[in-house]
Amino acid sequence: MTDAAPDSEPRELVRGPSRAAFAFIFVTVALDMLALGVMVPVLPKLVVQFEGGDMSRAATVTGVFGFVWAAMQFAFSPVLGVLSDRHGRRPVVLLSNLGLGLDYVIMALAPSLSWLLVGRIVSGITAASFPTASAYIADVTPPEKRAARFGMLGAAFGLGFIVGPAVGGVLGEIDLRLPFWVSAVLSLANAAYGFFVLPESLPPERRSRAPWSKANPLGSLELLRKTPGLMVLAGATFLYFVAHEALPATFVLYTDYRYGWSERTVGLALATVGLSSALVSGLLVGPLVKRVGERATLIVGLVFGAVAFAVFGLATTTAWIFAGIPVDALFGLTGPAMQALMTHTTGPSAQGQLQGALGSMRGITGMIGPLVFTQVFAKSIGRAALLPLPGATYLLAGAFVAASLLIVLAATRRTI
């Protein structure tokens, strides 16, 4: 087994991909997020249809679907990470795209709720390709430029969530299953295109022989514990991952309860969030890291994140919510900078394992975050509220980000 030594590869071993190859990785992530975004406005309606119009039951089932999807991310991100370290990034990325495309066909044809759940399970497994895409970028990018490239992947996330819900809404008005067919065509076409364009980023001599015991969530997380300096950064990452779950878990409920927002206003707000995030990730991360470094960029992102959640939690009007969205977008500086710092502590043969561990961590937060924040919201509204403060969810999220900031300040003062 190749040890996970710190990132000290000679520069000549960091081989850049062709523009078409990097574009493929970018498009892969964008399509994954687009496909997820497309389902936002139609999947719940399809569930309601299967439940015969029972909105309460449909809401419960939708929550279960979300939990199962995150659980698959938690379980299979490390599997794909270890597979990519052992056999290369290319086959894992291509097979994930192929699997995702076939999964959308299953969902488009699903005759029952059970089959739709099968589709969500397969989707959670195959959408776990993002860690492999991140490892691909780490393979082919010099350490000092990784934050900018990870920022571009963040921009792909944002673009997917800008376009996805809008496309899904338009197609869903024609037929609730049409968005799934369109997503299937895009994913399968992407797999076919990548088969001819995408080169391998990890040559055989740099591959790991990590035992299969690492290909599980607990085994992959062992890397975080054993690598010097990585566990502390992982703890800070866990906290802001949890905080990230506050918006998707309660935003629609919160804005409806507190401000009486319509579906149109919610859609406009989410589009603004996606656009702002894409601009920050794609245009600001690289120049800022180049100017002030990864540590300072990370700190700036966490500060803006804490402030944004405070604004959301204390906002008394719609105008204040929209004013907080650009501030929240600057929270997007955090992920690429943190990811780049973490890749420096890990050798080339373990980048897939690292990204798989981070994928598992995101899966954990995807399971517990919505449960925590929806319960906090439920307990902070209505006559039976333990603490009558509707914005308590976002104030709690801000506290998580502030704690992450304190950890980063303490952990990176001398080492980075």
C-alpha cells in the first residue's frame, strides 16, 4: 500500500488534462447538479400523485427519500474513492455517468412508489461520483491552483441549481416524467462523450493498493484520523457541512411562515442564491487565493457565512433576506479553500480516499442536518414554541459556522 504522504510530488508529475477533458469533468458535475435540480419541482409532485393526493403522507415519504439518498452518499462515496485510487479515475467517472443515466430511465418508468425509491437509491450511489471528480482535479492540478479549480466545480454546482429547477418546472408542466427522460439523455450522452474524450489522470505507478477495508465509511474516515493535521480540519469541515443543511431543510417553510412568500418568490430567491454562488466560485476563489492564500480565503468565507446566517435568522423583511443572499454566496469561498488545504496533507495515491471520506462526511450531515434544523424550526414557531424565535434555525447554523472558524484559526495558526 502506498502511504498517504503529504503532497510533495515533483511538478513534472502533475500532468494537465486537455481542455476537453477538464471541460468534461466540469460538465459532469454540472449535469449531476442539473439532474438533481430538475427533480426539485417534480419529484414531490410525483410522490403526491402516487399517494393519491395525500399531502401529509407525501411529505413524510419525500423526507424518507432524502434521508435514503444521503445515506447512499455516505455509504458509497468511500467505495468509489478507493476504486478510483486502485483502478484510476476515468472508469469510475464514466460508469457513474452511465449508471446515473440508466437510473433516470428507471425513475421515468417507475410504476409505483417502491420503484421510485429504488431509483433514488441508485441515484444516491451513482451521484457519489463528485469525490472522484474532485480527486481527478487534484491529480492534474498543481497544489497552488487547486482552490481555483475546486471553485470551478463549485460554480458547476451553482449553475446546475440555477438551471435545473427552472427546466424541471417547465418540463414538468408538460409531463411529470419528462424531466427524468431529459436527464437520462443528458447523462448517457455525457458518458458516451467522455468515453472518447476523457484521459486517465492517475497513471498506474501512482495508484494505491489500499485494502478494501478502506472502502467503507468508517474505514475511509480513518484516513482523517491518522493523517497529521487532517482530523482537526475535518472537524471544522463537519461543522460547516451541517450548517449548509439549514437552508435546503427549512428555507421554503421559513419564508412561507415568516414572510408569506409565494412559489414565484421562492424560485427567484433560489435562482439568486445559485447565480451568486456560481459567480463567487467561478470568478472570485482563484484570484483571492492567489492574492491572500488559502488560509485567509477560508477564514474570510467562514466569517461571511456566520454573518449571512445571522442576517437570515434576524431578518424582519423580505428585503433583508435578499440582502443576505450575496453575503451567503461569499460563504462559498470556504469549500474550495478548505478542500485545497486538505489535499496538501495527502499523497497522490490517496486523493480518492480523501475525497471519498469527505463525501461520506457530507452524507452524514445530509442525514442529520435536516432532522436537526426542521425540529429546531418546529419548536420555535406556533403557540407551543419552546423559544418563540422563527429564525432560531439560522442562528444555530451561524453558531456552527462560528465554531468552525474558531477551530480553523487555532489549527492553522502555526501549520499553514
